Amino acid sequence: MPLTNQRKPSSKPRARKAQRDITYRFAARDEKDEVRELLSECGLPTRYVHRHLKSFLVAKAGEKTVGVIGVELYGRVGLLRSLCVDPDFRDRGIALALNEKMLDDARAQKIDRLYLFTLRAEKFAAKLGFRKLEKSRIPRSIRATWQYRSFRPYPVVCMVKEISR
Ligand SMILES: CC(C)(COP(=O)(O)OP(=O)(O)OC[C@H]1O[C@@H](n2cnc3c(N)ncnc32)[C@H](O)[C@@H]1OP(=O)(O)O)[C@@H](O)C(=O)NCCC(=O)NCCS
């Protein structure tokens, strides 16, 4: 069920770009390579995309995949990953729309909390309602993920968001 990305029209050039139709839906199996390419282009890890693709959402401009968000589900908690937008399509609300759509799905799936790890996007994640979490408070299910293990040597921040219903 495609959902059109709507932002208020404005006279600024940036807003004119935003009026182009963007639709959102779950990723199809044959979009795995496109999703991986966009993640690579945006400097995000592509590991295990194939395992979790069914809980990935894509933003499409026509046939082109211009945005991605993914969640890895671990019981009642989820690990948000792979939120990125094609550089040519940034600044028009696509990441916010992907996040909202993903939250609707998380609510429907009775997810209690979402976690994420980030190196450089702490401010952006705070905008999405995530707050920083001390390492000692990261639950075991999230510690067991590949992201936690592979990010551990780096100054990565863990953040959490409660899912309100
Ligand atoms: C971060 C990213 C996903 C934003 O995508 P986008 O579609 O341009 O974001 P939006 O247009 O939906 O912007 C939403 C808001 O976040 C702000 N924002 C965007 N990037 C930001 C950043 N890096 N830091 C802080 N705020 C940011 C925007 O200014 C906008 O604020 P506003 O609503 O007050 O105007 C995109 O820049 C990207 O793909 N970056 C590389 C990958 C990455 O860092 N992912 C984040 C993982 S948590």
C-alpha cells in the first residue's frame, strides 16, 4: 500500500524538489541488490540484508530505490538499521517518512522498543525520538547481534526508542 510523501509546498527551490511523488512499501525479494548498493553508497553496512529483507521498507521514485530503512526483529525488541536516502533525494522528508512507516509496522508487530547503533548520526536519531543508552543497559538480545559485535571496537553510540501504542 503505497503512501505518498507529502510535505507542504513552499516557494523555496528545496521544497519544489519535494513535490515529486515518492512512494513507500516493503522491499521485494528482487530488490536486495539495489538496497545493498544504496547502503554502500551511503556508507552503511550491507551485512545480512538478505536475512532481514522482509522487514525492510523502500522509498521509490518511479522505479528507482531512493531510500531504505530496515528492522531486525528479536522477540519484542527490534534493531533499526540501514536508514539512508540517496544523496540526490535528501532534505525532502524521505527519512522521516520511512521512519514513521516503520514505526507503524513495529506497533502492528507489538514491538516494545527499538534500538540502533550509530557512529555519526546521533543528532539525527535524536530527531527521530531515540535517546542515548548506556552500554550496561543494552539488553542481551541486542548484545547478541552482529552489529553489536562488529561495532564494539568503535566509538559507537547505542540509542533506544520506546514504541508508544
Ligand atoms: C541521515 C539521512 C538518512 C537523512 O535523510 P533525509 O531524507 O535527507 O532526511 P529528512 O529530509 O527526512 O530530514 C529530516 C530532518 O532531519 C534533519 N537531518 C537530516 N540529516 C541530519 C543529520 N545528519 N543530522 C541532524 N539532522 C539531520 C533534516 O534537517 C530534517 O530536519 P527538519 O525536519 O527540522 O527540517 C541521510 O542524510 C543519509 O542517508 N545519511 C547517510 C546514512 C546515515 O547517516 N543514516 C542515519 C542512520 S541513524
